[in-house]
Amino acid sequence: MRKPLCAVLTASVLGILPLETKAQNATWYISTYTDEMLVWDEGSETVIDRIEMNRIIPNGVQLNESKTHLYVGDGSAEYIQVVDIAAREVVDEYSLSEGDTTFRIGAFAPHPSEPKAIVFGRRHTKMVDRYSVEGPFILEYDLSKKIVTDTVPWPDGEERDRVNFRYSPDGATLYFFTNDIIAVDSETYEEIDRWEISNPLEPGLGRPSFSTASQTYDEPGLATNLMRMSDPVHNRTLMGIASVRLSEKEVDFYTVGPSEPVSAFAMAPDGEKAYALYTTIEAYEFWEFDLVNEVVTRRVPFPGRPRMGLEVSADGTKLYIHVAGNTIDVYDAETFSLMRTVEFDEDMTLGNIAIIPGGD
């Protein structure tokens, strides 16, 4: 059952539902250390197109709510480029720099209907003998007029070196992720709700740490990922899996044991399994999770990389190890054996990909 965030988080049924239509293929949009993004077809394991960017080293890739545009940063942190997915080309570009003043973008969130965006960053002005740095600022930016239209108040009036934020799917709410999760009205920027996750959820429990970002194969409005929580009674940290509904302020959670160096959680398309990577200096392992019975089912050693990302294929039969270098290692999801290695001409940037399921 689902439990409100203010309730006790004990063992519960995760409640993940499979997608109504299971895609058998997917298209990857991969950033590289060049001025191109690769369009990679999962089924054929080939590059089927290249998107020429206006700026080098595309990064910070974001997919809009309707899955029609990619918003892509660049190596200078000055520009946001808009890629039309159907045309596979850059159709627009935004920058807040002007004259001798450079605005370095630290975070960017487009409104779901795309009339505006929220931008976080600093102004760097070149002077005769030095650079003057102002900020950081949180700004409202009009995407059609390409002008700053408002300054967004800092959550709790507390200026920060970094801040994460994003809109709700309907665009009515803007969420700030600070010590708490603060929901503000997307027009007035007045606080309308707050999730006090900075405090223990219940006497005897520690503060939880979980992600609210949805994965490729999460159902709409759901975010499934690893979760950690301190256990002050036994002086340890527990690890589990959480399913979070941001709009409903609900969390499903169960533990699988003490916390271990496991990350890169990736859910299978059927919602019944998930995988993650155990990473230490001495060893690498695939972890398999049974999301229905709420247990770790397998831990299998494999020759990993110092930096790794993990994705599951659209048909659920393959695991992809990527991120560092110019290769994707393809593993069998049942046997965890290496099937082959896909090689590109370019090095990929660190985890900057967008995956869109669809096709046969």
C-alpha cells in the first residue's frame, strides 16, 4: 500500500504497474565530446543519424513533457539548444549572455507547455583588470521573446550555491529540492506545500534519501529508485527501493538490507525486475532485484569499468553498460554474460543520454 511521506515507512507492496504497451525497441540520443549527438537504434545497435549541434560538447540533456524536444546544454554552460526530435535538428537556442557579461547556466527547467523556463546561474562580467561575478540567481525566462521576465525568490529566502528544481507535469507547480521538498505556485512563486524530509519521519527512524526523477520505464507520475535511511537504533544505514509519487506526496518503501556501494539503478520495462551496479575498487557486480517479492535475487561479478551507467533494453533481455569512453557493453539480462561491445567513433559524455521507447 502507499504511505504518505509523513507516515511510517515500513515494508509495503511497491505497486509498480507495467506500461500498457510494451515497446520492443528504443532510440537513444547520446551526447559526445564533439559538436554532434548520436542517434542510436537499440534494436539494430547502430548509429542511425547524427544531430549537428550549434555548440560543442552537448550535455545536460532534458526531454520535454511531450517527448518532442530535447533541451541540451553545452561545454561553456552559456547555451541551451533545442532539438526537434522528429526533424533531428537544432531549431532554437537560448543564452542569457550579453556583451561583456557571460551568464553561466547551472540548472534549467522548461515549463511543460514551453512558454517559459526557470534558469539558475551566475553573471561573469569582463572588466579591464578582473572579472566581476554576480549571483547566483534564479530567473524566469520567456522562451519566445528570449528575455528574463522575473526573478524567482529563493526557497526559504536562503541563497545557495546549487539548487535543483522542476515543474509538475501540468506546469502548475514548481518544485525546489533543498533540505525539504518545497512546492511553489509556478506563476506567483508563493509556497503552497512542503515535505519536511529534513526531519525524521517517525520517532526512531532516520532521515530518508530518495530520488524523485522518473526512469525510462516508470509509469507516468512515478519515480522508482534506490533509497537509503539511517537506523539510529543500530547505528547503521539501510538500503531499499522506493517508489515516489511527487504529486501525491506518497512513498512506497521496503528495505533489502544494510547499505552497500550500489548505484545506477535501472528498472526493467515490465516493472517486475530492476538492476543495479555494485562498485568498489576491487570488484564489480550486477545486482538483480525482484520488485514483486521485494528481494535481491542475484549478485553476479563481472569485469566493470571505473565509471559506469546502466540501462535495460526495451524488450527486457539485455543490459547496457555505458558512460566512459566510446563503447557500450551489451550483457544478457538472464545470464549476465557479455554478448558484444558496440563501438562509436566518438567518446560519450558522462551519462548525458535521453532514451525514448518505441518502434518494433
